[in-house]
Amino acid sequence: MRTHFISAAAVLLVALFLRLPPLEFALLALSILFVLCAELINTAVEAVVDLVSPEFHPLAKIAKDTAAGAVLLAACGAGITGYLILAKYILPLYGKVLHMPGTQSDLGTVVSILIVTIVVIMIKSLSNKGTPLHGGIPSGHAAVAFSIATAVSLNTGDPLISLLSFALATMVSHSRLIMRIHTMREVIVGSLVGAGITILVLLAFKHLT
């Protein structure tokens, strides 16, 4: 619920900032409320199932999975509604930001990813935590994933491709948390190192060419 409330507040603040028409704002708010209601019902179902069947039971599992599936469907519907409403406002602005650095160098892209990899290995060796390919700070997978996502964003200049690339990089980083290989701090540091170095290297190559 905390995650849902934080996400809802962020989306509604963006909607207010963009000054959406009343109808679009109402549809966005209703989709958010639908997700929150589904989550409340899911919590109630889980509590009742735990009360009635404290031990594992196949029917209890079905009840919980079905309630959780309802939340997932509601969230997907809210996501689609939010995209259809907000995309026409946000994507053009994001596209202008991506086009500000101009066309990037292919060689700069390769060099930036190599530098990110080298820097990650150097930091890990200095911190004496983990190995070059496993554990330690920063997360190498997060660094390389966000480096590639940043390079793709600046090379294509396409807002949708950029968002999908960063979504994929986030999923790669999240997998390191699920597998308990890295902490949140290590993943965040890795993502910042990857994105930051890539931006600096690509801008340097642009000025040199």
C-alpha cells in the first residue's frame, strides 16, 4: 500500500503540473482508486484466508493468487490508462531532452561501456568486497545495464525506446536484489556509475568529433 500511495501521489502531482483537462484527470484518478481498492480487497482476502486456514491448503493458495491477480490486472489497466493520457504530454518533452546532446558516436558508445566495466572492477578491487562478476559495490550488472540504456537513449533520441531501455535496465538491477547478490545501495551506486560515465564519455566524444 505504501508503494501504491507513493506512486499515486507522484502521478497525480505530474498530472497537476501538466494541467490535464478535467476529464483526463478524472479518468486517471479513477484508475488509481481502482488499484487501491483492489489492493485493499486483496489484503482483506489474505487476512480471512490466514484466519480460516492457518496451515497450507490448495484452495487457500488459489484464493490468495486470485486476489493478487486482480490487483495485477487493475495495475495493468491503470498503467495503460496513464500511458494513453500522459504520453502525449510527457514524451515530447522527454524527446527534446534526449535530442539536446545531438547525434552520438558509435565508437563513443562502445568505449563508454568498456570504461564502465573497467571502473566497476577497479572500485570492487579497492573495496575488497565481492568479485568482478559477483557481489560487492557497485553492482556491475546494474552499471552495465544502465550504461547501455543511457547509450541507447542518447543514440536513438526516441522517448519510448529510451523508457523501455531503462525499464529493462531496472529489471536487470531488480533481479540482483531478488537473488540477494546485491543490496539496494550497491544497485543504486552501480546504476549511477553506469549512466553517469556513459553520459560524460558520449559528450566528450561528441566534442572531439
